[in-house]
Amino acid sequence: MNKHGGYYGNSDIIDYSVNINPLGLTDNIRETIISSIDNICKYPDIGGTSAKEAVAKHINVGSNKIIMGNGASELIYLFARALKPKKVLIIEPTFNEYRRAFLLAGSEIDDYVLDSDDDFRFNEDMFSRKMEAFQPDVVILCNPNNPTGKYLGLEMMSEIVDIVKRENSFLFIDESFVEFTGYEPIGNSIDYEHIFSLRSMTKYYAVPGLRIGYGVTNDKIIEKMEEYKEPWTMNTFALDIVPKVIGDKSFCVKVNRWVKIEREYMYEGLSNVRNLKVYKSYSNFFLCKLNYLSGNMLNLELLKDNMYVRVCDDFKSLDEGFVRIGIKRHVDNEKMVSILNKIL
């Protein structure tokens, strides 16, 4: 099993290793769970029909182009298992479950590694040459990317899709953090015939314990994935919550205001910490490079003040010198910046 963020132990720890909206559950979610208590005596809808229809209405596509999942991770593995692509190209460094999922499916994997010294800049010409040389069946791209926080806009993504089409390939784009950018998912603006857009409700709606994700693509891919999908992978609470919260405008305004303000504060604060390089992010976390301490050594110091960050040594091309720091509530962010200044 791959390593992930998350501190398991002292409940007083302010866990900066996870990328979950710190504003917590809305009253709407709490009330829905309470009102759904009696429903756990029944089997949940095996196909997640009500959730599918709510998502379809929200993003204005047919429900036959949507598949629900027990978190985005289930759909990564399901896509790999159902499609069984012979060759997969992964844009790195990125979420490590892509590699594991496609290796288990028997795929040959190559990668286009973005350079930290070049600010993880995506080079279209280099990508095009890589595509021509490797000829992958599927390309994996996370946007905004975990852990770098880099975001490719519609113009660049359209060019990437054109290259993918030209090489008779298919784009798997993970948009799990897109709500935090303030932009619309790229998948909503590009023909789904050649892309699979993965979305997660776990991070933005702060429900990691419920595991809610969905994918959007053409109906043929959906049919293939449904053939391989286990029944009842989503629980009653998750299915009941989706129609209640997706597209909740007041919630979105509140979260987007918080993340914009705190992202700017954290970027400025982290930029002024000596012996720490922070990479600009469009999401709710920052990738940082330490000058002399390792990430594990930093955590030993941070734990003295009940804080913890994500060490990025398991990401392709990164090592213990890189850490990912989430964005929390302002009082906690002030404390984190202050402590980092003392340590570093």
C-alpha cells in the first residue's frame, strides 16, 4: 500500500499533511446524515442513480456519461482494470496511486517528469516528442497537480488534448482539487470523447470518511467500467449527501473566499521563511523545498508544537527535502508560519 498524508495518533495535532477543507462539515451535511440514519437498514441504490442525476444536472451532461465511486481512488483502479491499456504515460511528480493502479492492470509505464528547478513548468514540445516516441494508450495528468499545486488552463489543456488525439491516445485528467482553484473543471469545456475527468467531493466538502468521487467521460467508457465495477461500493450516507450539497452556492462562495485569502497569506508567509523554497500553488496546499533539514527532521520539530506536514519522498523525482503543507484556518496558518521561522 502506498504512503499518503494523514497523522494517526495524537488528536490534538494540526495535520497539515492532508488537503481537506478545514472549515468542516456544513449543517446541510450533518442534517442529511442524521435524517438518513434509518436508511442504513436498507441496501443503498446499487447504481447510485440519484447521485448520478444530481451530478449530471450540476455539470449539464447526460447521466450516462457519469460513474460514481467510493472516492476518486476507486475510480482510478476501476479505470485501469476495465480499460487495461498496454502503455501509460504519467506526468510526474504526481499522486502515486496512478502508477500502482496501472501496474496492477499490467500496463507498461513511462513518465514525463517536470523539473523542480524549472518550477515544474509543462513544456508542450517535450510532451509532444515524448508522445511520439512512447505512443501511449492513456496519458495521466492531475490538474491542479498533487503535490505541486500547478494548474494548466483551458488553452494549454486544449493543446494537450489535441496532441493526445493526434497520437490516438486518451487523456485521464484528475481534477480532484479543481474547486479550490476558483476555475471551472477543464473537462466541462472539452469534448468528453477523448478524456476521462475524475472529480472528488472528499476534499472540498470535507468528507474523507464518506468517500465520494465521480468520473465523467463518453458512454462507451462508462459502460466498460460498469462491467468491472463491484456492486454497492457507495454507502447510503454518501449517496444521500450528493444531491444535497453539490452545487451549494453559498457553501462554494464561503470556501472559495477562505482559500483565496489564506492561499495568498500562506504564500507570502512561506516565501519569507529562510531556508525554504515555496512553489506557487493554485490549490489548497503548497509544495516546499527545504534547504538543509529533511522533511522527517522537520516533523520531529513540528510535533513539539502539535503540527505535522507531508514528507514527499514517495513522489517521483522528489525526496525528503520536499514537504507539502496544506492550508488551514487563519489562526493555525499564522502559527505554522511562526514556528517554521523559528525552526528554519
